[in-house]
Amino acid sequence: MANLNKVMLIGRLTRDPEVRVFANGGKVAAFGFAVNNRRKNQQTGLWEDDPVFLDVEAFNRGETGKQADLIEQGLRKGHQVFIEGHLRLDQWTSAEGQKRQKLKIVVDNFQYLEPRGDGGGMRGQAAARKPMGPGEDQPYEPQDQGLEPPPPGRSEEDIPF
């Protein structure tokens, strides 16, 4: 039988990320996230936003998975972000002896959707690495390709595509 556990969301953080570090050196960044469902109000006929509030966790995993570090450094309450992840059900017993459960989103990848302070807008995993030049010891800087400006009387808006 086929099985798929995939979540793709665009929304905003409802609180700053809270970071915990594990004894083994691992790290998790937990934050609140909100998305809107649009629905038509039957009485007024107007479209309304119906907010959905979610709990999200991002972990540092493996050599390239530094989502917790990137989220801690680059995201704050109110920032808009695309999250790609999966669902996880946490279960526990409360102090009163009641069985409790909560559905959470675990981040596999993310994308900043608005400019950040450092000018970056890179993917979650790619943001930690800068492209290296031919010598691999200096960040890659694109070279001027010698392109000339459009002739007088013409502009980029005149290009048909």
C-alpha cells in the first residue's frame, strides 16, 4: 500500500524560534506558524481568512542539514516562509494521567519569501554554503561578461520576451 507524509505550507511565524541543544550536540528550533484557509461567508457572501495555527520543529541533521541553525539566525516572528516537511504525532501522558497528543510539522526544507537583513533569499540547506570559485578557496564572484547596454532610443522594455 502506498504511503505519503508530505506537507508544503506558506505562512508566517507566530513567535520567534526557540532553540534547544541536545547533549549529543544536536539542535532543534521550535516555532509557531500560521496559514490561512479562505472560505466564503454564507451570510455576507464575502471571502474570509480562517487562520490555522501550527507547531513546527526544525532539526540539524547530517552534514548538510542545518535547518535549526539557519532558522535561528534568519527568521523572526512575522517573517513569511515556505516550509516543506512532514507530519509527526507526539503522544504523552499529562500530570493528571490523561493521554494527550499533538500533531507537529517537521521541516525537511524551507525557503525565505521576503528579503532578509543579510540580503539573502536562499533555500534553507543552500544558504549555509556559498558557491566557490575555480580555486575553491574564495567565494565565487561573477565576472563582467562584456554585455553592452541597448542602443540609444531602445530600452530593456523593447525586448519582446
